[in-house]
Amino acid sequence: MRFGLFAINMGVCAQPDAAVRVAQAAEAAGFESVWTGEHVVLPDPQLPPSPLPPDHPLLDPAVALAFIAAHTRTIRLGTGIIILPQRNPLVLAKELASLDVVSGGRLLFGLGIGYLKPEFDALGIPFDDKGPRGIEYLEAMLALWTQASPAYEGKFVAFRNIQAMPRPAQAPHPPIIIGGHAPAAFRRAVRHGNGWYGFALDLERTAQCIAGLRDAEARHQRPAALGALEITVTPSERLSPETVARYAELGVHRLVLYRRAQTEDALRAFIDTTASSLFA
């Protein structure tokens, strides 16, 4: 089992110096990765299903992870997740390729299609077509990252006769990790992702999602180049060695832990406690 730490760009870690110290502590303790969350804007006032109050600080994922990359050496840098239909795919491809280069190939590109309609409305982006738009954007980004002469022709994005250097440091590209708990998300992960990310799940819900992924694998052809589907989960419960073992038995490869700490000291204490109690 690999362990990550969520929220390296938000809350306590929206303060850049605190984020660096927390990331360095996680790296020293043996965490494999740190992960960002994303909402470009939040509804004000907060309305369901918005997960955060409108004044909750969130740094941009690429900016936050680039800053952390400059102050760490080995820990991987995950976006958990970027809301892909809200982004210009060519601009995002440049930002993330740059992040992968400056970090020495440590990016894990987690993406999702989003679920907050007020966020889409504020950005002027249609909500109803976010699924197909997100997949086109991903395909366009992969074209920029992997093709000698990048070209793409879709409903939402099209280009040819361009270049976008540098390519990512990781070949053929950073791992693609697709988030979401619905059947359509499982299908997208099977058909387009190196991995899948489930957020705030207990053991029972994790088992249900993995069953959904296995059903999607039976129904949809998975490109061989993607390899086996890697499973990442942020658990909703506190962990013991026994619960970690149960997640592993379900087929989970990585647990990305989230502690809503009010202070940097509390978050660093959580890192130390986790390392001493769960890391072999």
C-alpha cells in the first residue's frame, strides 16, 4: 500500500510556507505523494452539493505543486482532481507538462468532470456536455504530449500545424487518474485512465465502486497500453493496520489521507502518527 496526503493546496496549506513544511514532513515520513483539490470558484452562499464554504482558500493546483516541487526531492505530486471541462486543454497541457519537467517527472494527473453547476455557470461553460467535453480535452492533451506533429479534430477542440514544447518528463505522459463514483466515471477510467480515484469512501462504498469498475472492464475494451487499472481512495474513516489491510484486500493500491486540521502543527502531528502506526 502506498500513502498520499490530500489538501496540500488548501486550508492550512493555502499558506505556501506551511505547505512546503507539510510536504517536506510527509516526504521524510515516507508518504508517496501529496495531492491538491480544486474548485476555481465556489457558490456564495454555500449550497448543496458544494463541499466547502465560499471563503475557503484553494491555491491553483499547478502553481501550488510547482512551488512544492522546488522544495522537495522525491514525493509525487497529484492533482486530486482538476476539473477538466472547465480548462482550456492546450493551456492546461502546457502548465502540466511544465510542472512535470520542473519536478523531474513527479506529476500524477488526476482529473474529473465536475458536479457543481454554479461553478460551470460562472465560468461560462455548458454543464450538460461536461462528460464528452472532458474526454475530448484529455485526448487533445495527450495528442500534444505524445504526437510528433500534434493534431486533433473534435467537437469541442481542434488543432493542427502546431507544437507545444516541452513534452512532459514522463514518457509517454504522466499517469492519468480519473475520479468519480458514477457508472460513467467508471467507464471513463477503464477506457482512458491509468488509474481511478474515489474520494471520501468507506470500505463498503469502496467495494461497491470497485465492483462497478470491474463491471465496466467487462463491458468496455481497455487499451492494453494503459496497463492494469490502479485504484486510489481517500478513506472517509480513520485507519488502523487492520482497515488498511482490508482496503488492500479489496484491490486498493493507494490511500490518500485527508485530515481537516486547523493548524500546521496538528497536520504535521497527523503525519507523524500515521507514519508510526501504519507504515511498515
